[in-house]
Amino acid sequence: MMDACLNFARPPQTSPLPVNILSVHNLTKSFIVDGDQVFVLRQLDFTVNRGELICIVGPSGCGKTTLLNILAGFTPSTAGSVLLNGRPVAKPGPDRCVVFQEDALFPWLTVEENIAFGLRGADARSGKTLRGSLRWSDLPTSVTICQQRYPEG
């Protein structure tokens, strides 16, 4: 049986932060490999408070991506719980965003249309127009000149 190697360290808290927005309790994820149970995460506990920034650092294969997939709702845990704003995370939702390591653009859409694609769910609920959600005027000129370009392979 192999043990998980992902650990969390929290700097000393100098001032109380308001309510925690992410709570992970007793989170465990294991797989069966060649008949043996292999633990990727084992009884992981941590909270993230509003305004906090956390980093997940560890060697390749230690469970960083598995943890992120569970937090995003892409992968179920073997045991334990994940609460986001007090609600269980059981599937992907519009209250979370995942940026993948590899390119994930639609080559047939412009840069603006690729960005707008991710806003479609939120805009449908709010009634805003897609173009109204994009504030190109707030971005540097080097970015705005690319909005009508297509991704290059």
C-alpha cells in the first residue's frame, strides 16, 4: 500500500479572516492498481478563508491534479467531503473555474469568441449580452489587438 505525499502548510495568521469559503475534511482518494489499493490523497483537511491565496506544491504524481479535479467536481472522492460556500461539491458548477495546463481553445473561434464561450452560462442567467460581458477597454492594447484573431497551432 502506498501513502499520499501531498501536505499543506499554512502561514501564521496575523488577523482573523472572515468565513471560510472552501472546507475540505477527511478527503481521501484511492485507486485500485494491479489489485492493490493506492492512496493518492489520504485524510486531507484544510480550509480556505475569503481573501486567502493558497498554492498546491508537490512532486509529480503526488495528487495535485487529483485534488483540483475533486475540488472542481470532475472526480468523486473515495471518502471525505468538500464544501464550497457551505454546499457540497458533487459535480462541476458555474461557481468554479478551471484553467487547464494544456491548450483548450476552439481553433475555429476568435480570441474574443473563445473567451466569451466560458461566459455563456453566467450570461444566460443574468440576461447580459456576451459582448457586454467582455470589457476589452480595460485590457492592455497588446491584448485587444488580438481579439478578432484566431488561435495559432
